[in-house]
Amino acid sequence: MGPPLRPMKHIDRKYLYTNLETRIQYLHSFLDFSSRDIEALISGAKYIKALIPALVNIVYHKLLQYDITARAFETRSTSYEGPVDPNLSDNSPQIMHRKMFLRAYLNKLCSDPSEMEFWYYLDKVGMMHVGQGRKHPLHIEYVHIGVCLSFIQDTLTEALLGHPRLKMDRKIALVKALGKVIWIQNDLFAKWYVRDGDEFAEESEAPEVEKEGYLFGKKILDDVEEEPSDADNGGSCPFSGITKGMSAVSVEGGTEEPASGAGQDETTRTAGSTEELHGEKPA
């Protein structure tokens, strides 16, 4: 006889669509998101934060390579099919404004995922992209959301696995934990796009219209400066040298001047590449 089967867990389908805590508990259980992942994220937050300024520039540079994603910065919708301002650039006012919020959001990912508030905010991020909960609605089609999350995950994974001072077991733990958080975020986007569970829509709470960066009337995103703070002792940051005009980025208490290409046109240096996250120039 084989080993006895573990008791099958009951998941209430209705609560998956009407109670966020039930949904989060199910996702955590299925993904084995545990205290080990929380510890990896909290202890590794300093390394993720050091990447954020460069990552934000890479993401927006990527979004401006396609007219369908660039449209959202002028029309607040990716379904618009008219012309886009050909002069829209990485440094346009609306792009700089969006960069500020992406920096704040990525820093929020480095906060404590053991708090339910963490997951409520990730759910609100999903809700805000389908035209709800905002005074000025934003409509971003899901195909762009999913691919952007994958792009962020891929960029972070490469940079973290290439870190010269993190031990491999810590790299693996951090990449695994971060991947789980990003995939739960992906589900909390999909939750607002897919039609599964529509029969329970009348029993779900109606979203409140709030200012961006707020949750239940409380400011949830901290003001984020262009550069992260010092994080550890000794050594210099292996991720500097990508952001145009970025001075010194610190990971472990030391600093490093930007690579010699830091003054070049950002278009020629960040187009889909992560090599310079490590201060190296592409071959």
C-alpha cells in the first residue's frame, strides 16, 4: 500500500471571489508561501531596493518602444487606436510622474508581506488598472499587464542571481519568494479582468475612489527619492551604471561612480538589456 493521502483541503469557491483574505490564504497555501519566503524578502529587501531606480528606467524605456503601451500615458487607455505624440520620451513630464509611482510601488513590494495590508494594496493596484477606484479612470488591457510583470520578474531575477556578494542559497530563496509575490500580484490583476465568479459580483464590496497611493483613506506609499538609501556595510554597489545622470547607488554601504556610459543616450543603453545592472557594458 502507498502512503496515506493527506486530508483534502476545502476551498469555498464563493469566498475566493468575495473575500480577499480567503483568496490570499489559498494562493499562499498552493504556492507554499511561508515564513521562509517572508524572511527571504525582508532580509533581501536592501538588494531589491538598490535595483529599483535602474529597473524603473528600464521598464518605462520598454513601454515607450511600443505605440500601444505608450498610448496609455496620453489617453489613459491602451484601447485607443489614434496617433501618439512622437516626442514622448523617457523624460517627458507624464513619464517622470509615472516613474515616481512605480518606484513607490516597487518599494512597497519590499515591505512586510506578513501583513494583510500588503496584499490589500496589491489587489487595489489591480483594481485601479481596470478603470475603477480612481477619479480619472485608467484602462490598461491585461495582455500588457501580464507581459510587463514578466519583464520585471525576468530583470530582477537576472540581477539578483548575478549579485557578486550574495550566497547562492540566499539568491535562490530571494528569487523564489519574489517570484511568488509577483505571481500573486498577477492573480490580483487577473481577478479584476477575468469574468470567473461574476455570479457573486453583487456580493462583493464596491470599490472606493481614492487618491493614488492611498488605501482605506490612509497613505500607503512612502515618498521615494531617486536613489535608494545605504543598506549594509562594506563593498560597492554592483548594480550602478545604468541610469542616466544617476550618481552613486549603494547596496552595502559603499558607493561606486556610474559607468563611463552613464552620460550616453539612455536609448542606446537600456533597450531590453540588463547587463549594466552589474556595471558592465553589453558586448
